[in-house]
Amino acid sequence: MAKKTAKKNDETRKVRITLVKSPIGFDRTQGATVQGMGLRRIGHTVELVDTPATRGMILKVRHLVTVQE
């Protein structure tokens, strides 16, 4: 069976995520999810690859972040 070729970095879809609300006062797992996405402070924006795992993380903390595709 032939191996699948990996997509080039230019073709991968990216998602921009911005932290707009503090995870303090919410469940600890939500704070860990925010930290796992690389968000450090309110107003901080990161660009992540659009994968099902990333979408699941966004769904878990959707009340704390904004998403731009």
C-alpha cells in the first residue's frame, strides 16, 4: 500500500484564537485547556492548525475565546 503524502504547510488551514475572558473562576480543566492552546493572558492571540483536536479545545472554552478562521 502506498503511503499518503503529507500536506504542505501552505495548504494547512489555520485558526486564530484570542483569549477574551479569564479562566479564573471556571473549572480547572478549562484553565488547563486555555494553557494547552498556548494562550497566556487576556488579549493574547495564537494561530493553531485547524484539526479536530483543536476544534474540541475551542468548543470546551468557547465562552472564554473568540475564533477567526
